Amino acid sequence: MVFRRDGEAGTRYGSGTMTRIFGGSPLGVLIRLALLCVIVGLILDQLDLNAFELFRWVADEIENLIRNSADVLRLIGRYFLIGAAVVIPIWIVMRVLNVGGRR
């Protein structure tokens, strides 16, 4: 539904649900998408890239990220345990001394 300047409501061709879903005329959107697919396919072919290789590369990079994150988390855990071996006993001693000092 479109509102005109004089306040009268009017309808416009293609203002249905499909137009809102596709972001324009469904046929026009499909034609633009098909043309864009051909252009991107041409560029990827000229760069000697294959879509399956691209997906494989993305999967490998995600796997490397997870593997490296696991190494980082392992190091952080190690540092935490080393620090806790010193900090926790000192904290316990300070708490005991504070309780004894208040009496």
C-alpha cells in the first residue's frame, strides 16, 4: 500500500509479499542473481579458483583456528594453575590473618 501526498491510499504493482521477500520483482531479482552468478563464476575461473576448493579452504581455516584456539586455551589453563598455586595459598593466609586481626 502506498500513501500519496494528498493522503489517499493507492496500490502499486508488485507490492505483495513476494516482492517484500525478494526485495523487488521476483523475476527481476532472479535475472539479476543469474547474471551475478555468471560474472562471479567467470572471475573465479579466470583466477583459477574452484568453488569446492574455496569451501575446502574455508573449512581448513576454521579447523586451524579451532586448533590454535585449543593451544591458546591450554596455555592459559597452564598459566592459571601455576598462578593459582601461589595466589590461593597467599589469599587463604591473608583471610586467616584478617579474621585473627579483627578479634
